[in-house]
Amino acid sequence: MQTGKKWFLISIALAVVLVGYISAGFTMRNTDIPEFCGNCHVMHEAVRTHQQSMHAKLTCNECHAPTDSFISKMIFKTRSGMRDIYVNTLGNIPDVVEAETATKKVINDNCIDCHYMTTINLDRKAKDHCVECHRHVPHSDKSPIALRKVTNE
């Protein structure tokens, strides 16, 4: 291969990677905000109660997506987003939105990461997930969704 053609192809590849990286960063930043999550009508109440909580300064995905790396967050958000699009477009939307097992683990890991010093003396084996006791953090226990969940148990 000619040297000029080789450098041209390398330049094109680098440009594609750079544009992809910038686009991914823009997309990740803009899909992390509560206003994005609240666009879906089933999430309106969760966003409203989050904005009234002590965790209001956090983005939705600081709790609901992996925080260990950009790649794992991107894969997780893509998978979750595709599932959410499918359910909201073609599936039956549940009255109460329940986190999947993988999401519960991510949320739990993020709770522990932020509140590690608080959890040092706790027996974390007592329950599988923090939200089993702290169900309404950061979403109010007075929201219709939370009340419906409590009465359905």
C-alpha cells in the first residue's frame, strides 16, 4: 500500500473514532439528566420525587448505571435503553416500574460506593439490597407509585 494512501486511511479512522467518542460523550451526558428520563410518562413520578429528595443533585445514572468505567456504563445504558424502548413501544407497561436484577445490583453497588463509611458496621448479609430497607431513597414514599407498591406487597 502506498504511504500516502495508508496515512489517509489512518486519518479517516482516527476521525471516525474521534467523532464517535465526542458523540458518545455528548449522548451519555445528555441521557444522564433527570429531564431526559422524565420524558417517558411512566418515569415522571420517579423524576418528580427524585428532584424533591436529598439526592436531587445526583443524575439518575449516578445511581442507576455502573460508574466503574465509561465502557461498562455505555453497554449497560444501551442494553437498558433498548429494553425500555421496546417495552414502552410494543410491550405492556407495568403500573409499578421494577428494577431488573442487574439494575438492582448496580444500584446497590453505587449505594455502597457513596455511603461506604455508613455501611462499615452493618451486616450487609441481612438483606440482599440496600433498597429493601431504604426503598424510598431517593424517591419519596408519598408518591402514588411508591404507595401502590407498598399496598400491593
